[in-house]
Amino acid sequence: MTFTISEKTLPFDADRAISQITLSNGQLTIVVHDYGARIHQIYTPDRYGTFDNILLSKNNSETYANDEGYYGVICGPVAGRIAGATYGSISLEANEGKNNLHSGSYGWERQFWSYEIF
């Protein structure tokens, strides 16, 4: 079985770019981004052998800067809502009305992740 890994740079904002890494073994192709450790696309064949993306994905990398849909991201450290944006005596960013959703604007999905291909 042949396995390939390729990298591509996508525009993000004026100062940064997204690294897109594509992993494929001929039967399954997974496309990930370093921004948000995002699973961007998964291509797999249907019963007729036609490959298609089975994930809900955005077509334009620049839209991820303000993505409120959390498409394919690693959410954390909070993967949900904290009512009132407080946890005991700790105050958090209220980014969904009075609540904290997915750790606010500094959650894992808004970070560039380091990776290594080997």
C-alpha cells in the first residue's frame, strides 16, 4: 500500500498562513490544518468507487479566522458551555451571551499547532 504526505500553504491573514497537510493511502485521504488542529476534509470512496469529501467543510481558508461553526476543530480546554462564564471563583470570557463557549477567543481551535512529518 502506498502512503503519501504532502503540504501546502493557504492564505489566512496579513501576517500568517495555514499549513495544510494531506495524508493518503489510496483508499482514504485526510486533509488537516495546523490552525485549530482542524480536520478539514476526509475523502473516501462510495460504493461505486467515486471519491468525495464526507465532512462539512469551508472552501476558503480565510473564513476560518471568524468561524463560529467550529468545523472539524479540536475544541478545548472546554468543549461546551460554562453558564455565566464562571467556574467557582474563576471568571472566564463571556463569548456567547453571558456564557463561555469552547474556551472563548483563546481556545485551542484558535491556535496554530506545531506538527512534524516523519
